[in-house]
Amino acid sequence: MISQNSTIGFIGLGAMGQLMARRLLNSGFKLVAYDHTSQKTAALVAKGAVAAPSIRQLARKSEVIISCLPNDEAVLSVYQGPEGVIACANPGTIVIEMSTVSPDTSRLLHRMGIERGIEVLDVAISGSTPAAESGTVTLLGGGDAKVFEACQPIFSAIAKQYFLMGPSGSGTAMKLVVNALLGVNMQAIAEAVAFGEKAGLDRDLLLNVLSKTAVISPAHQNKLLRAEHDDYSPQFPLRLMNKDFKLILEKASEVGAPMPLTAAALQVNAARNAVNGDEDFSSVISEMERLARVHDDAQPASLISRVKSAAAR
């Protein structure tokens, strides 16, 4: 069983990783940290962590290794090769890989780990930066049940709840399911908001009242309230949702699952991402409002008449 005397190596100190690493430190765990940006590591050292000069050094010193990285390429670069985690970690090490990646990447890491006597779990995070800061994220795991159970002290320090979804790759697969709903529902909300405004509703009142209705999930309520002030500062950046949509559609194509709504949502997401991918993914509200204005300016009267005529029939 993992205890607070276990040394945890943490790789990837971005917005989510930094917050979870701090929670581990505040819970009393010993932490060795690595990020390619030294300033991010220094911020954790000030909180009590030890900085690792390389992935090799971190892997050698750690009984448990956690990584939280932006994409599949970053994950593979950290784990593969003679200086990577798999080659350098001691047999018996537990890896908790928390990035949102393809389930195929998760299964590859698991197979690589088994060859070296290393247990690799894919434990994806559902929740944005405020939830990571407060420790209320949900964790979605894939891998060996006994190893997952042994990691519960770590999970309890960073999450409100955690679930083992099945064998390797199941955690990242479930994360893609969750993010498909998160992104598609955000697109539906953006369309409804733009429609409501064009139908003559006051924007602030529309957003406020809509956020209080049963059709809006807790994950989207705050997005509507922030949109009242055109606040699209990133809690979950648009570029990451864009990346996740692509992962979802790639896997859907592979397994033969039709996802027309997700494909349509990606188009709007990608258009906004080209403007500013560092905005929150809820900025598709602003994009749909912009498209509604453009549509209004460019729409020929004859086409409007045809649409009204068709609706009347």
C-alpha cells in the first residue's frame, strides 16, 4: 500500500499538474518534480518539492511516477527511449499516467511497463482547474485492480471520487466519452444562446436564467455566468478540447461509432481555435454569436423567405 512515506515523481507541471502536485505536497507526500520549464519546477520547490534535473533522475528516485502532459507525443517522448521513464524506472515502480491521450497510447505504455516489471495505470482527469485546486476532480482509471487500489491514498489527496473502468486503456477511453459530452453540450448551449439573442432576448438575462435551468449541467453553469462578462479566460483551453475532439473522432472511426454531432462541434471549435486556442472552450458561445451576426448581414431576403415558407408547410 502506498503511504505518505512513498516518494512520488511528478512530470508535467502545467495548469492541472501544478495544482495536483501542490495538493500532494499539502497532504504530506514527498515529491520529486520535473518539467521542461524550470520556473514551474521552482514554484513547487518553494512548496517543499525536490527538483529533478532529468527524467532519468526522477525515475530512479521515485516509487510512484505521475505524469500530466498535453498530448500523445509529449507522453511518448517522456516514456520511450533510453532516457525515458520505462527504461530508467526501477522494477516495481507504479506509473499513474493522467494525460488525455488515445487509449492505444495507454495500452502501449502498459505493455512497455510489463516488460520491465513496471505497473502502468491510465488515470484520466475529469474536471477543470478550479476542481483540481479544490481536489474535487473525478479520476477515471484503467489497469490492474490491485495496483489501482494500492494508489487510493494518492487519489484521495487529489480527487473527490475515482473509478476503475476496466483494463489498460479504459480510463482514457472513458475520458474521451466524458469530453465528447462536455464539448458537444457546450456547442449546443452556444447555438441556443445565439438563437435566443436573435429571437430578441436580453443577453445577460438569457445567460443567467439559462444557467439556472435543469437542462444545464454543473460543468456548464459557471461557463454561462462567465460568458455574461465575456470572460473566456482558460479553465479548460479550447486547444485542448480541439485536440480531444480529434482523438474522439479518430477512435470513433476506428471502432465504427458514428458521431455526427461531435464532427460538427469540431468544425466550430477549430474555427475559434484558429483565432485563439488559449481561450476557454466555452468561447464557442462567442463564435456562434459572431456567426449569427455574419449570417444576418449576408443572408439574402429570398433565402429567408424560402426558409419561412418551408417552415409553414
